[in-house]
Amino acid sequence: MKNATLIATPALLLAFAATAVQAQDATAVDADGDGQYTYEEVIAVYPDVTEETYMTMDANGDGTVDAEEWATAEADGMLPSEEDAG
Ligand SMILES: [Ca+2]
Ligand SMILES: [Ca+2]
């Protein structure tokens, strides 16, 4: 049974890792961790976000979406649902 355990564990870790990635959207989007979510960073995680949507998310019009604007967009349902991506 030891062999079976060794095989099963990596699969469980992969499943857990996939769940963890989905659960930390905001930090995953801000790839360089500067607190600004550039359009490039956003579409890397949410390919369905159009430039128009991004500009709508950029509430103060400074050209980037910050954490506060991101949270507002998320609350307003502007981000495509992860459930639709499958
Ligand atoms: Ca960034
Ligand atoms: Ca902004």
C-alpha cells in the first residue's frame, strides 16, 4: 500500500494547488506586486476582460487599476466569473 500512497499524494497536492490559485485572485493578478493591476496583468489571469472593461474598472482614470478599484470591480461583478471559464 505504500506505493499507492506515493502515487496519490502528488495528485492531491495538484488539486489543492489549483484550488489555492483560484482563491487568491487579487494577489495572483498583481504579478509584480506593486499594488497596480495593469491591463497586461489582468488579462494574463482574466483573458476575457476587454480594454473597455479595464477602463471602466479604472475609476479615477489614471491608467491603472489599483487594489481598491479592483475590489470595487469585483464587488460590482465586472470580472468574468471563474465558473464561466471552464
Ligand atoms: Ca502590478
Ligand atoms: Ca486607477
